[in-house]
Amino acid sequence: MFRAEIHWLANGPTLKLEGRVIGAWAEQARSLVTEDVVPKGLIVDLSDVSYVDVVGEDLLNWLGSIGAKFLATNVYSAGVCERLNLPVVDRLSPVHKNKFEYTNQEAPGTPFE
């Protein structure tokens, strides 16, 4: 399974990748980004990525080389970013924070509740 979408937020574009970033799917994501002009200030959200192969790594390295920054909110995506030496977003804008953080009311319950 793979999904790639560009969300045009107030503070700039975010490329949301989900699932396995592999082979032809990684190439489709590159096509999505280069369909028009490569957006400035691109953030690549890797929060829901479960696996990256060599072709996917090439895509991520290319995105980093054109100035993209990466959102890595789980151990796997953080490990990929660290291994590939990709620039990670250290502070999210208020627009991005609202998109990626739970509020107290939305947070999933613990198994003990």
C-alpha cells in the first residue's frame, strides 16, 4: 500500500507519504512533486511511512537536495531521516502543529481506561 498527496497549507506545501515508499510508487511520488514547479518550502511528512527501499531512499535524498524538510514523528521515520542525514523539521508552525498533534479531547485512550 502507498499513498502520496500534496496539501497546500497556509505556511506552504506538505507532501504526505503513507505506507511503503518503494520502487515505482516512489517514482510516482517524484512525478507528483515535479508535475509543475517544485514547491519552495516543501515539508515531507513521513509519519505514516512503514518501509523505504533503495528507490525510496533515492527519492528522499532527492527531496532533501531540492530543499525539502522532513517531519518524522515515529521511530522508523526518524531513523530513516537520521541514516540518510535528511533535514528534520524541529519546530512546526501553528498551522502544522494543529494538523499533527492531538488535543486532549482527541487523544486516544490508554488500554487501562
